[in-house]
Amino acid sequence: MSSVKDTMGIWSKNPDGNRCAMCGGKNHMGETTYSVDLGESVIVVRNVPARICEVCGEEWIEDGTARELENVVETARKSGSQVEIVAFTR
């Protein structure tokens, strides 16, 4: 599971995003699963695009994707389910 990470500053130091800010390993585009416990419900979003370090496995969700993810989570929260599992789609 992943948490949304603030990429501000990371990409400006490494504009092509090909190196991990944590260990210096090479990053590649992939997918992750994001989960959030809102107290009254748990929301799981699968297939979220992310940069993933090949060495340490650290994951970064880019700003635009994070904004879309917030919308997905808000829509799922409004459904009233205790557990909601959705696929991220663009």
C-alpha cells in the first residue's frame, strides 16, 4: 500500500524523475495501490500510476495524478460504503 507523497522539489531537482530521492536508484513508471482509512470507511484505489524505485521500492505519485486521486477518494467516500475498492482510470 502506498501513501500520496509530495513531489514538490523532488522533480525540480531531478526534472526527468529518473532517480530516487531516497536512495539514488533508478525510477521507472509503474502502478501502485493507494489506501486511506477515513474513520468511517476504508478506500482502496488500485492501478494508480506512480514512479517506483528499482532499488528501494519507494513510490511517488505525481501532482496531477494525486489531484485525480483525491477526486476518486472523495467520490468513493460519498458512496457511504464501509469499504470501497476502485480502479484508478484516466
